[in-house]
Amino acid sequence: AGTVCATGACTAAGAAATAAATGTAGAAAGTAGAGLLSQLAYPIAALGLSGALALQSGPEALMDQAAHSALYADAMRSNHPVVLEFYSNDCRHCRHAASSLAETAAAHPGTDWVMVDCQKPESRSLVEKYNVGPIPHFAFLDESKTLRRTEVGESGARRADAVLRALEKTS
């Protein structure tokens, strides 16, 4: 169970399969071959959000970012550039990138940052629309909502600031 990692990034299909198989994110504790995080997911969830956030890397946890992100429908109606960040809570690459991405998002207040949890069934249409495979996956849309660039993995997270600066110059 858990996301399936391939070449430094986890796959959205693995996240969706985990959610479908378990009915919840990471509830497959004890499954043969499951990673340590998957095995600990249920006990961590029992601690509540504060316990889970304490185990996240970076000053601003991935779940906290997701809780404060823009809604997709609102972002698509705005006249701002949009970043769609496709992630999964059990993707270590997504969690590792969270602190630098929080700083990047804060440095670009004129950009709507939308967190899309690949484990949620309601996200499937967006995962398909933006052809998401490995995660973290970033789709950069200009203010007309035209897809201008896609970045994948932790290296994509490191390039997010430069991509946003380039989008702002064309605005």
C-alpha cells in the first residue's frame, strides 16, 4: 500500500490505488511489503492532525498547505496565474518539498496555489485532465488558464520560483 515511487517521484496512480483499496488514506497498516509510513499511517492518524503535522518535514507541513490552498473553482475564475500542485500525504517527496513550496507560494501572492490530493476520488478528473503520473506534479497556468509548463518531482519544486517569475513577466 502507499504511493509507488519511480525515479524520485511517487505516482498518482499509486496514491489513487491506495485510497481505492483501503477506503481511506493509508489505512492498510500491516500489509505485506508496505513501507514504514504506510504501516504507521493509522497510528499517526489516531494522534490527530497535530501529531501528524509534527512528523511532517519543514516548518509548514503539507497538510497545513493543503488546508490553506485556494479552491480549484475559485482559482479558475480569478485573473491570476495558477499553480496546481498534485500530491499525496504519504508521498515523501511531496512532504519534503512542502517547506520550500510554502516559501515560494508566499513570495508570489498574486498567484493562486491549488493543492490537489491525488488520493481523493474527486481529484481523479483533474489528475486525468493534467495527465498526472509521478508526483509531486506541478501544472503552471497563466492568467488565461492556459497550461504553460509542467514540472515533476522534487526538482520541479525547486524550479517553481523561476517558473512563476517567468509567468509574471509575461503577464
